[in-house]
Amino acid sequence: MIKRMGLFQRRQDLTQTQFGAYWGKKHSPLMMRMPKFLHYTQNHRLDLAQ
């Protein structure tokens, strides 16, 4: 098993909601189409101090 972790900085022209939507709705399906890719997990930042 190979595990990879990455941290990504949101572009200033995207809201937190738009950034999360991109990674959840556009990037995830791309990753799952890769051959032999069995599991993909995303952990998103929570803004608790609002």
C-alpha cells in the first residue's frame, strides 16, 4: 500500500465552499478512474471560529 498526503492552498479567487466543491466533485472522480486505485480519502479544513 502507498499512502500520500498533500496540503493545498486555496486560490484567493475561490471561496472555501468553491475550493471544497472542486476537490470533492471534480478531483475525486478523476482519481477513482485511475487503474488499480482502490481507495481515495479527502480531509477538508473546518473553520470552527466563526
